[in-house]
Amino acid sequence: MDYLSFSKKEWEVLVCFWAVDEPLCCTEFSERFGLNRNTSLSVIRKLVNKGVLEIASIKMSGSVLARRFQPAVSELEILQTGLTDDQIFELVKIAIRKIEDPEQLTQLLNVIGELKTKAS
């Protein structure tokens, strides 16, 4: 899969799915991220066809059945494919936000400090 061939909107939607860390239907996605429902549906369909989103479950939404989607690939899998620096930066921000252990955050700050010192 050539992850660099994603459109900007496809990339944004995929990053949002990683950030929530739970399956969402199109309506839930649209409401949570403020994206037009038709745009959400179109982009999600493209990402499913590309194999990076998958149907996680089907649930009742009002009076209809709705498919709930989740990422089929991890941030790490995509990182290993040769992304641009900006794309990697966005993925790293998502990963850092998931860290709850203060000790791990301190370790990351130490690594960043070391890298800043080397770059100076």
C-alpha cells in the first residue's frame, strides 16, 4: 500500500480514527469531528477500499443498521513505509497523547532534550 498517495482529507480522517481509539459510524464521526456527513461517508468508503479502515461492527443507529469503522493498520505500520516529516510529526503527536504514565512522558522529554542538544 502506498500510504503517500492519500489525499489530505483521507489522511485527516485516518488520523481522527487513530485519535479516538474506538469504532465509529459515519454519523458519529461527522458529529465528533464536524465534517459533513456525505464527505465523511465518501472518505471512509475510500479508506475501506484502500484497506486502511475496516468494519468493526454493525449497530442500530435510530431505526437503521450502521457500520462502525476502525483502523485496519496502526500508526507504526504506516511510519515504517516512508512518510514525510510532517506526516510523521502528526502521528507522533497522536501517540504521545495516548501516553498516561508520567514516567514515560518524562522519558520522552529527556529524549527530546538530548536531540535538541545534539542539533545545537
